[in-house]
Amino acid sequence: MPLRSLFFLFLKLGATSFGGYMVLVAQIQDEVVEKRELLSADDILKGLTLCQLIPGPLSVNVAAFVGHRLAGTVGAVTAIAAVLLPATVLTLVLAVLYFRFHHLPATEGFFHGIGPVVAVLIGMAGWRLGGKMTLGAVSLILAAFTFAYVAFFGGGIFVPLVVCGLAGLVMGEKA
């Protein structure tokens, strides 16, 4: 894929993926697998698994993975720069506006009002990504464990990631 096309693809994804990292990951998967057929669904799922194991924001890691698969190291750097550019510009603009107008009641109401919308967008993205996976019994049990651990104990994702990875390895569950 030409770098120019890769740049504009990830610039568009970065500019339209409101709702957090899961929305961006779902949009990358939709664009790269479903619409353009540049990578297979299996490639994206394996890349997503790999990207969860390394430090950094998941969506940026996935963008780097896809960029690398499509255009090598320069493609990874291009994808990262393009996907981060809209968020960087928007964050700077919102920060300036917030600090200039934060004392106004309408500003506070706006920021309280967008929270539920973001939650719905994240839920929809998770549902779309989860619908692409075929899970065996062991995977479903491990997913339930992870949900319970995070929801009820407020833990981070590191402990369930290690426990579930080891359990899947021991039990021989195939991804």
C-alpha cells in the first residue's frame, strides 16, 4: 500500500473514531478487513492479541501493527503519526477552549453530557469486535473470569491477562 494512501486512511480513522480505543480498533478492523480486504480477520485478531501484550495505547499499537503489515517500518510510523494527528489537534483546541470558558455552566453541562455517548460507542465497538471471534468453552470461561475480576474487584487487566494466557496455554484452547 502506498504511504500516502496509508497516511490518509489512518488520518480518517483517527478523525472519526470518537469513543475511545475500542472504537478505533473496531474501525481499523472494519476498514482494513471488511471494506478494503487488506488483511484477514485472523491477522487482525492475532495482531490485537499481540498488541495487548506490549506497553502503550492499544489502538496506537494496532495502527502500528497494521501499518507495518501493509508498508513495513515506515508504514508503522506513518500510521501512528496519522492516527494521532487528529486527536492531538482536537485535544489542543479543546484544552484552550476549556481553560478559556470553563467557568460557564454550558461548558460543564457539555462535558457531563458526552459521557453516556462515549460509553455507548465503546460498548458498540466491543460488541462488533467480539462478534468476529469464535470462542470455545475454555475461552468463554476465561472471558467470564476476566469480566468478574475487573468488574467486582476493580483490578487492572494485567492479572487476568497473565492468568488467562497461562490457563489457555495449559488447557490447549486454540484462538
